[in-house]
Amino acid sequence: MKVRQAKSLRRFLKYLFLAVVAVIGLIPFILIVLTSIKTTVDALAMPPKWFFVPTLQNYQKLIASIDFLKSIKNSLIIGVGATIAATGLGITTSYTLTRFRFKGDKAFSYFILALRIVPPITFVIPYFLIWRSLKLADTYFSMITMYVTLVLPLLIWMIRSFFAEIPYEIEEAAMVDGCTRWQTLRYVLIPTVIPGIMASATLSFIFVWNEFMFALLNTGRNTRTLPIEIYNSLGYYQLDWAKLSSSAVIAIIPVIIIIALTQKYIVRGLTMGAVKG
Amino acid sequence: MRIQRTTQEDRRFILWSIFPSLFAVVLVGGVPVLYTFILSLKDYQLIKPPGVYIGLGNYIDLLMNNPRYIHALLFTILFAAGAVVIEIVIGFLVAYVLADEEVTSRYSSFIRTLILIPFVVAPVVVSYTYKTLIYDVTFGYLNYFLQLVHLPVFDLSQGIYNAPIGILIMEVILRTPFVTLILFAGISSIDASIFDAGAIDGVSWWKRMYLLTLPNIKPIIVVAFAFRFMDALKMFDEIYVITGGGPGYVTENVSIFAVRYGFEYFRMGYAAASAFIFLIVVLVLIMSFLKWSKFEEEMV
């Protein structure tokens, strides 16, 4: 009897601990959502209004804002563009790095790993000057190029860990049947690891979608991305927290959907394949 | 398996599959780093290019005459190390409870998604929320609750400790989930028979954690530490949004410092030098950690 009581108390404490941790972690997000459906006045009421009439007026205002819509469009173009380009490069490179020994393969691996370690601040200053002198500042091309470099190391290492799991015999069989290496990669290997590739791609999309520093210093009127738009909007509407919150919700939603779909592989992605998850 | 001997066709394949990435990595990754170094040797003012070479002048000034930079460098490293250590301790505890057999049956993809949320949303967005909805002196929820229980107000702009502590708390709350997930993956992969043996021997809960779990997931802790430390050193968005480096220069790290000098005082050469010193410090720190932990042998 006593043992059972002790056991259920222990279980209760464990759940309590996890619940407290979860609440602390999720409070800001709950507050964002709550504030986003308050009126501007209610959002600033002190003491906070716990019971209020929800309103969608903040979202309506956002959708009517051309700047906001344009920043979403920019974020999508840059995010999708960079992700597709980097994934294409990442697939072939990571396959070759898993499968072949060649001159300089180690050096190449190290170089990519180093690129992951280099603090982005080292890139920001030269990029800014280079794009200006090439007259490419504030273009989709320059933004996508920068982001490809930013996510390529992650993609190569992550996809590599998926290729490493495929037994070589499968490839051999395909090549005996007359496939060239490119065909084997295209028709046999990529279909096998496509869930992993999709997860890697979505993860790099999230990185680009959230990225702030490069965008802050390199985007202008034409390519301003969503994080910058949100950052700037607080300057204009100092105390319009309801509006801020609703734009935050819009920035967060796609990320959460993507994560829900690919969460199985995220640990592996964030550790570049070092932990399988 | 790796192919050692390659045919003519394979060699062509290797060339074509590597070349585009190599091109991208060298041109867009390597060249800018080189350019940063060249800039760092110049007194390059953005408003009157091209600037003149002054040798190591920027470096000497940064390291000898600029206590603000030394502070930024130290703050970056100490803040990152402190935050990551706290994250690992809390992250491990949460992961350990989560992986407990009484709890783990409830672990699902839904819970994993919840855990991931703080880590994947844009830092700018979350930082703004913390700055306004939580930390704001007049309208923030934190101060509302502090006043309810008659505690002093927590004002980020007061004193030299409030701002770093405020950012540290936010950083820990946001980043611990990542550590938790990694360590959870590690703990779940431990062979269960180890624990069964422990249970038979009547090992207590704490001892089991200390003697059985921790030594078994040491490599995973190293991975978590390496990745978190790498990213914590790069931190920019959170500080830029919440305090902008203030009050004074208290929370200014190297990234903020370089952006201020480069893009507000327009001293590009000086900013480049500060970034380049930082690059070397980071590479030395991370590489020696990886070497020490024998981690990179597995990776490359």
C-alpha cells in the first residue's frame, strides 16, 4: 500500500515538473496569441484583461497592409529560392562525400564544417560592400546567394547522414541493371531518402524565414523580409502591441506547421546528423 | 561504404557533383572572409572610400585602446558559456524525466512539436514579445505579477545586471528545448538492460541518473554543447532587439559591436578587424573543444 502511494506521488511530481517547464516555455506564445485578438486598447490595459471580446481587426489591418503582404512575398521568394538551390547542391555533394574517397575530400569536409562555425558577422560587412559595388544590393539574387551559403553546410551534413544509411548493394544492383551513377542517384537513391531530404529542406527554409542579421543590413525597399518588417513596425507604432502580436502569429504559423510535419528528423538536422533522434 | 578506386566515369561524376558546391562555398563563403581580412587592414570609412592601408592599426587599437571591445569579447564568450551550461543542466533534467518509463509512454510527436516551438520561431519575433509583453516596466506581465506579490519591479534598463539576466533567462527558456530533444534522443537510445540491472541492485533515482545515465550519454552531451555554444556565440537578434547592447554597453557582444561600428559609425575597416579577431577566437575555441572531446573524428 505504502509503496503504491509513494509511486503515484513520484509520478505526480514528475508530471508536475514537466507541466511547469512546459508552461514557462509556452507562456510567451500564449500571450502573443491572446494579445493578437485583443483591441489595441485592451492589449495595453493594466491590470491585464483576462476576459475580453476577441476581435480579428488586427489581422484585417495586416492583410490590408501592402508593405506587410510584400514582405511575406519577399520572404517566400527568398526562402524557397535559397532552399531549392541549396538542396540541389547539397544532394549531389553529400552523396559524393559519403560514397567516394578523392583528393581533398577531407579538406572539403573540414571547410564546410568551418563555414558552419564562422560567425555570420564576419560575412555581413564584406557582403554589404560587395553587393553595393556590384550594383546587386537589395536584389533577390544577392539575398538568395547569401542564404545558400548560410544553409549549405547544414544541408550537406544532414543529407549525408541519410545517404550513409543506404547499403551500397542497392546502388550496385541498379548499376548492374545498366544505370549510370547519375541515374542511380536520380531514380534509386533520392527516392529512398526523400523524407530526409524534405526535412533538411524545410529546416533550411525555416532558417532563412527567421534570419534577421543579413536581412537587416542587406535588404532595402525591394526585398525587405518579414522579420525586418515586424522589427520596423514597432518603430512606427510604438505601443500597438496588438498589431505586433498578430504579425508575430502570422510569422510563426508556417514554421509550426512545417515543424509538425517534419519533427521526426529535426534533431538530426539541428545536429547536422550527429544525433539520430 | 566508401569506394576507394574510381573509374574514369566516377571521377567525372565526382567533379560535377562537387564542383557547384565548391564554387558556391569558396566564392560566397571563402572570399568574403578574405575580404574581411583585407578590410581589417584598412582605415575604411564608408562615407569616403576606398580607404588607406594602416597595417595592424585597427587590431592594435581594438586590443590595446578599446576597453569596449574587450568587454564585448568577454561578454560574448562568458554569456554563451553560462547560458549553454544552464541549458544543458535544465535540458538534461527535463529529458531525464521525459525519458522515465512512467512518463515516456505519453511522449508523442505532438509533445515533440510543442517542445520544438520555442526553438524554431524567429528570434526577432520572440524577443519583441519578451521586450514588450513580458519585460516592459508599465505594461509587461512579469512586472504586473511582481507587483501583485509586492516585489520590486524588474526594469531592464536599470543597473548593470538586469539586462544580461533578462536576456539570459529568455535565451535559456528558448534554447533549452533543443538540448532537451537531443539528450532525450540520447537517453532513449541507452540499452534498457543497464537500468534493469540497476533496478535489481536497488539503485536510487538520483544514483541511477548520476552513475548510469550520465556516463552513457556523455558523447551526446558533447554534441549538444558544441552546437549550442557555436550558436550562442553568434547571438545577435535577441540582444539587438531587446537592449540594443545597452544600458550603456553592458549587453554589447561582438556582433552588436561590429554592426554599430560598421553601420552606424561607418568605420568598416575597424568593424572588419573586430569581426576577424572574433572569428579567430571562435575557431580556436570550437576547434579545440572538438579536438578535446574527440568529436570531430566522428564527424569528418
